[in-house]
Amino acid sequence: MRSFPDDLAQAQLEWSATYRQLAARPGRTELRRRLYRLSTRLYFHPYWQQRRPHPAAWQDLRDHGRPEGPASERSGS
């Protein structure tokens, strides 16, 4: 797994938590707005200006935001 800047990793953790909250309570405008703001912060983070994001990098970042950890750790690989 690659290393991400702390603020980018934190934003992903917050995005994942907000997404789970919205899934549990659909229709919450404040959660949808927060998810949109976090998505923008993730997508336009300066980290991606230095290296073009590709699907594997996005997946690594998303795995970082999951409470159960990366998929490779969940599967025992």
C-alpha cells in the first residue's frame, strides 16, 4: 500500500464515515453537502498534481478509509 499525505488520508476517512452515515440516513442534505465538499477536497488535493491519479491509486486511498482496512488485509493475503 502506498503512503498518502496525512490530510488526504484524513479526508478519505471522513468521506467514508460520511458515506456510511448517509447510507444509514438517506436524504440528509447536510450529509450530502459534506460528502460533496470532501469529494472535492480529495479530487483536487495537491498530491494528485504531482502524480496523475490512476484507478489503483484511488483504490489504495479508498481502502485506507475503510474501517476494516485494505482488501489485502481482509482477505488474509
